[in-house]
Amino acid sequence: MDAQQAAAVSALGAAYAARQRTLVANFVAELVSLIRQVFRPDDPAGSWDATQLAVSALVQRYHRTSATMGARYYLDARRASGVAGARRAGPLPRIEDMTDDQVWDELGRIAGVGPEDLNEERIDATVRATGIASYQRSIRAGRSPQRAADTMTTTLAGATQELAVEGGRRVVHDAAAADEEAVGWVRIARPGACWWCAMLASRGAVYRSAATAGRRVNKRFVGDGMFKFHNHCQCVARPIFDADDPAVRAADDLYEQWRRVTAGRSGRAAMQAWAEYWGTVDDQTLAG
């Protein structure tokens, strides 16, 4: 992979993350509007069933949209990396010109991944726990029905938006795990990255899934992004299809620095030495 291809893949990842953030914003706005229309604070018991059904349907719809976004991104990133598509009769059209069915057909040929709805029981359990249960807790705490409804809306939005965007995350994760052309995932440290993130980035394409690349712990921390290892972490991760990807080479260079700085040390002593060294580095970045 040359630098131009790497830049294209990086740009695709940034654009995909931005589209998913927009998806979340649209989901939350629609959820708030829906609750205000359907849920009645003066009759919570009588209006809750309709509210739950509407919220569950909304979550499922956005989950499907997110999944298709993820499928398109994966195919785009794969092609930009110079990896050929699945064997087929005739050339593969441009990803942006493909219908959703064509996108899923291609991803199925490559990695056996297809559209998959969320489990309805899981959605219902989440909506109940952060919906009517949240409303009832607020009422017991002495809040007015309207304030309780507002609290419920905020709690619901926080819990269900994760389910809504899970579609894209699952698709990219499952495709990279099953795709024979995928090398792995690499973490990419952004400008000003801390010593901890630089250490993780130096490991290269050793992460076999989005979860191990950082998404598993992401929810613990504050800030944008899907691969946070601390509050407001700006690092990202992306699937790698070519061992000669500049991001992998940059990680190798960083790992050589790690080996030099921590020679003869291990555990806490190694990390302390690395932290001290990283504080003296002017260009605290990892290209990719």
C-alpha cells in the first residue's frame, strides 16, 4: 500500500465516523420528538405501551441504517487498500453506485456477513429499564411528572443510541474477523497522544477485532470517538488489509522506540521509562 492509498483509507474512516455521529444526532432528535408526541406524563401507564413499541421500532430502523453504513465503509476501505472484491461475473460497480442489496451481497461473498436485526427482547429490556422504570424512579424521588418524563427521555436516549449504532460496529467487526484478506486492526495515535496511547499504537496490527482495539472499554470514558482508552482520547482504529500499510510501518517505528527506551526493564518500570521518554518527543503522532 502506498501513501496515497493509506491517506484514502484514513479519510474514509474519518468520513464514516462523522456519518455515524450524524446518525446518532438524528436518532436522538427523532427519539425526543417521538416521546413528546406519544408519552403522556399525565397518563404514563396508559401511554407507555405505545411509547415502547415506537421507541423499539426506531432503534431497529437506525440499527439497520448503521449496519448498511458499516457495510459500505468496509467495502470502501477494502477497495481503497487495493484488495480485490469477491469473484463475480463482470466488474464490481463503484460502492457509491451499489444498492443496499448489492452491498450486502458483496459483503456476504467476502466474509459471510449479512444484515442482522437486533434481538427484540434485548431492545425491550433496555427500553423498559431506562424508560418507564426511570420515570417511576423519578416520581418516587419527588420529581414532577414532566421533569420525570424529561429525565426518562435523557436516560432512554443515552442507552438506546448505543443499540442504534451497534449495527455498523458489528458489521465492520465481523467482516474484519472473517475476511481472509484482513490482517488485523491497528490503533492510530492522534497529535498530542499520551504515552499510554502511543504504547498501544506501537503494537501494530495485533488487534484481531474492534473490541480488542479499544471499543470494549470505550463506554467508560468521556468524549467523541469509538476507541477511547481515557477521557477525551482522540485515537482511532481501523482494519488493515496490507502488511505494508504505512500505519503498520509507523507502528513498527514506534515499537523500535519502545524497545530502545525500555531495554532491560519490564512492567511498571518499562511504562514509567516510556512515559518519561514520550514527554520529551516533539511530534507525538502516529501517521495513518
